[in-house]
Amino acid sequence: MKVLFIVYHPVDPYIVFETAKQIEKKGGKVFFFVVEKEGIIKTIVDANNFENVVIGKSKESFIGKVLSTFKIVLGINRTIKKFKPDLIFSTAAPFSSMACKFNKIPLVCWEDTETATFNYKYSQKRINSLLLVDSFYIELPSKNIIKFNGYKELAYLHPNVFKPDVSIIENLGLKESDKIVLMRFSALTAMHDIGLNSEVLTNDDKILNFIEKLENKYGAKVFISVTERDLDDRFNKYKLDIKPTNYTQFLAFCTLYIGEGTTTASEAGVLGVPWINIQKTKRGYLIDQEDNYELGFRIENIDVAMQKAEDLLKNDNIKSDWELKRKKLIRDKIDVSAFFTWFIQEYPESHKIMKENPNFQNKFK
């Protein structure tokens, strides 16, 4: 079996790495088509030793994204003709759909972001199967939807796949007992973010004062992830300087995550790390974590978010408390990478099985 994985975001390769390894173990072949963002996706794929090709960079503006579409679609088509895949796996994106429009290769996509209506609207007609998180709160007009009980983050952070490595923080001079706080602020330039405003863009002074308070009052070690947005020189000493491939390893040992990034919030929850998501828009997977597992908090106002962070850091048992919540989540959800692997390898029979018996996925708990 030959599978082409199309990846658009730094998290996309992680979602399928375990699946790709399992396909190769069974004698299959995989290939990654990379639409670069932040200049790190190829680095991530290369670090896992998978064949790949890179086409340009996704543009930040809406017009830029439209103009780059032609180049990306042509690149995908060239890769399809050369690699001759049996199946294409991708996030639900117009590029993938348009490239597959004139061939009969099955296109299997995943989706978890309710605000990505543009992506789905212009790709749904060509998608053969859409794997959708069951916490997705918007009804989509498609007969090809397969809902699964999990999050994309469980494809690479489920205990069956992910093992924390304490040496990652030790190399930074940190200990497991340290109160490590990770902050991340987004540029809000993805297609589904266009038109949104950042709560923190004009609050650098307030954020700096907050960081100093966490250090002095709570003894916290604060780090800022700045891959998507430039901060002024006053923040230089807080910048997280690690390889992109070690990001989730670092996150696993944090005491708290606070920021605009929704994927990092979900990653934190899956790892048993409390999260505060400063975000006006909702994500079904974070609603699920907040309402059903009390793993985090979506807060629109930065001042309220900062106060909540202080409240959490006052709890000396926060890590053990959140570990119990994480264990409950893991018991309830499926091993998403195992499910994706089965779905791809047994396609199209797997689609039929899931349509007839959605509970079949419980085999992957």
C-alpha cells in the first residue's frame, strides 16, 4: 500500500507519524507533501526519516493564500503522478481537494476546527471520508463523515505512543519539581483565523509584569513560545529555545500552559497539564476537556486569565490532581493513531464498518 500524507501545519506530521511507521512495517510506502509554515515542518518530517517534498510557504494574507493555491495544487498533482499513491490522507483543505479533483484516488481527511468553515466548504465534495472528532459541535452537510471518540492530539500523545523524556528539561537546567509555565501567542494567520483579533497583541507591558509576578511570587520558571509572533527584546530571556521535535516533551513537564494556541491547550490537557486558552472562539475538543474533565479553561479576557493562572499556581497538588483527570480522559478515549492506521490500511471496508457500527472504534481503547 502507498499512502501520500499532505501536511500544512507543524502538528500535521505528528498526527500521522505512528500510522506511517505501521504502514511501512507492513511493507507499505509513505510519502509526505509539505506546504511549509514557520519554516519547521520539513525539519520535523526529516527528523523522523520520511521521504518528502516541500512546496513554498503558505501565505499569511487571504489574497496571498489564494494566489499560492495554483502553485500548491500543481505541486500536489506532480507528486501524485510520480508517487502513484493508493490513498491520500490530509486535513480537510481546499488544496488537497482541488488536486484530487481529476483523479480517482481516495481522499481521506480529518477535521477538528469549527472555525475552519472555508476549508471544509471548498473541499467537501471531493472528500471520500471525513474523520471528524465527535466533540465537533457544528453539523456538517456530508454523508461521508465518520466520527471518532478522541482528539487529533491523541494520535501522538496517547500513552501507547508518547513517553515523556525528562532529559529534555534537564538540558535546560530544569527539574520535574519546578513550576514551569509555558506561554504561547499566535499570529492568527491561518485561513480559519482571518478576521480574528488577538487579545494580547497590544498588552506586552501587562504580560511582562505578569511574568515577573509569577517568578517572584510563585517561583515559576516562565518560557514563551514565539514561533508565530515577534515580541520585543524585553522577552528574549524567556524565549523557549528547543528543537521543534521536543516541544511536546517540554510541555509534558509543565505546571501550566497559558496562551492563544488551541492545539497546545489540547496537547496540555491530554498530557495532564492545566491550560488557560485566551480565545474568543470555541473549539469542541476544548469544550469537551473543560466541561467533562475540568482540564482547562477558555477565557476571553487577558486579566481574568492572569488571575486564573495565579489561582492554579497556588495549588501545590496541581500536578497530581490533573494526572487523575488525564487518566479518566485516556480511559474514555480511543488510541487515535491505532484507529487511523486501521482505517487507512483497511480502506474502503473500514468506512463501511464504521458507518454500520460506530462502536467498532472501541476496539482501539
